[in-house]
Amino acid sequence: MSASWQRKLADGRIVLVDGGTGSELVRRGFRLSELAWSGLASASNQHLLTEIHADFIRAGAEVITTNTFGTARFVLESAGRGSEFRAINERAVRAAFAAREATGADVAVAGSISCVPPGLDLDAYPDPDTEARDYRELAELLAELGVDLLVLEMMQDDEHAVRACEAAARVGLPLWLGLSCRLGADGRSLVGFDYPEIPLETTLAALLVFEPAVVTVMHTPPEAVEPALAAVGSLWSGPVGAYPVLDTDAPDGGRTPPVLSPAGLAEHAARWLDAGARVLGGCCGASPHHIRALREVALGYGDGSPGDQPR
Ligand SMILES: [Zn+2]
């Protein structure tokens, strides 16, 4: 159990999160499921997952995210693995705890919940009651297993994201609200990453009622992060953060090269700190090298100890 991130943010200090667990799994040989992404890795590759979490911790991450982005029951059911709901999520959380133990670092474990439909197919959502029940089931299980906080990821609409946030808010753990957006066709407006018809402001207004502890701009292309931080700041005065997307699926089942090197991400991150961000990390495509570069930025920013130096 770690609450260091709360104390640091209250003091206006920087908190580092991890990078892309799914993309790192791919880099290390795991093939993502088209329906549940990295969700099934917890069943088959728990040790690899622990290694990845530990590498992010050693790079400087102070909050690591469980591999439960694609493990709500309806997502697992779409991949024919619904009956393993509990086992898969238990293994995902255990992998994160094992990395914390192995490194001896004071890190928080964030239970990830998303509301992206299986294979990004909007027709694959179950009926609203089932969908809401499945988010509640996941949030309650993550809390029961002992995660320190819940992180809502890929929030980008005012319907499915509301259901996910509502479910997460009920369990009483601190919530991080992760908004995923991109620049719209006009090059200025901010819209849902996968839903260009939904303005970021609409999503944000619908989700702030769940009283997050932190609002992050995540899985968002680097060029959209600064405007998104400004948009968030116009409606929200609490802690903000950024962990952008750096790669995407490659046709061969792998990943494209990251759009920013560790040094490139560090350069952007310095501007995000100037814009008020106090949580930094990476999403898809961000490796432990990227997180290490962010650690240097944090140190250079006068933040004396972004995390105890792990073993
Ligand atoms: Zn991502």
C-alpha cells in the first residue's frame, strides 16, 4: 500500500507513472488479442508482465498500472474467456504486486478500468445494464485484491465512460480520470481519440462529477497534450498529468516505432510541466527508457526525489 503519490501531489511535486504495458508485451514477443488487447497476457504470461512492471519501477515509475485495461467480463467473453474473469484479473494484480515486492520500491498499484468495446467495435457492447454491472464487478474485484487506486483509461465519451466512472466511484478508492483525445479535423478542436464526433469538453463535463483525485491526458498524441491540458484546466483546478500515446498497431501484428525518442518525450514533458502537469508517464509505445528520461526531467525540474531509487 502506498499513498506517497497523494502527499507528493499535495506538495505540488512530480509523480511518475509507467509506460505502455501492452506495447512492451508486444516488444517482448506477446501477440495482442484483437478483442481483448493485452488482457489475456495475465493468464499466459504473468512472469513477463511482472518483469515489465519491475522494469518500469526501476526506471522511476511511482505508480504502476495493472494489465486490466481489457478484462471486464464482456470483453473477456468476446474472446471466449469470460469464465476466467476472476483468475485473469487476480493474476494481473498479482503480477503488479510481485514487481513491487521484487524491487522493494514505494510504488502505488493502480487498477486500470477502460470502457473500450471488444475490438473497438461499437456493436460489441452488451446492453447498458450488463455493461454497468461488468464495470462494477471489475472495480469491486480490483478493490478486493488490494489496489491502491483506480485509473479510468481511454475515457472519451459521455455514455460508456460515465458507466465506467460510476462503477469505479462506488468502491471508494481514489480515482484517476484518464482522458484520451486528439486534434480534430480543423487542427484546433479536441475530440475523442476514437470518437471524432465527441468534443473533449463534453466528456470532461460529464465525468468530473465523479470527483477524481487526478485528471490526466492519456493515450493522446503528443501534439494534442498541451491544448488538452489547457482545456482540462479551464474546468478543473485539481492535479493534472499527461501520458501520451507514442505508437500504434503495425500490420504485421507488431507495433510501429515510437513517434518520440526518450529525449524527444523529455523535451515535450518539460513543456507539460510548465503547463502545470504534475503526473508524467507514457502510454502505448513508451518503454522503460522513456520513463527513465522523464525521471531526469523531474530531477532537473527541482523535484529532489521522484520516488526512492529502487533496487
Ligand atoms: Zn495507450
